[in-house]
Amino acid sequence: MNLNGRKFVMVSSTASAVNPGSPTAFEYWETDGVVWGSYTGDTVTEGRFVGTRDGDRVSISYVHALVAGGTAGGKSSSRIETGDDGLLRLVEEFTFEGDDTPHVSVCAEVA
């Protein structure tokens, strides 16, 4: 399993409503277990992340500029699942810096 060059869209999140017409889109890159990428979407102007993958677990730190102004950042841990169609899903548990409230999002790979 490798995330290099894979693209995902957010399908659900406990932190905010997901706009199905313009969901947050993620692009992943990976080399030797190091993972990094970028994302943009309905609430995010521009975002970046970096971390590691160990088996089916991905741990990252992220930061993004908000459409509403300001920035947000935090840490997350994702579990990689493979669907019946062979596409990946990322089930992510995350928190924002300065707020220990746990959140969960699900991202689906784009074919």
C-alpha cells in the first residue's frame, strides 16, 4: 500500500458540514513511509500536511488558511481502509491546536 499520487475528497466530518458540490480535496505523496501533501476546499483556501505511514496508519501534522480568515492547524491519525471497489478510504481522528475536542472525518479516494 502506498499513498503516492492518490487523491481523496472529504465525504463527512464532525468538525464542519461538507459541501458535496465542492468538498475539501486532498493530494497525497509518499516516499519510504514519509507522507506529505496539500488540500483545498469549501472552508480551506490552502492547506499542507506532513507525517508518516506505518502499515495502515497515517500520522500527520497539518496547517491551513481558512476561507473565513485566519489559520488552523493540528494533528491527526488516519486508518486506511480498502473498499470493495479497490479504492481507499481514510478514517481520520484529529484535533485542532488549542482545542482538545476530538473530531472524525472520512475521505474517499477519487478514481
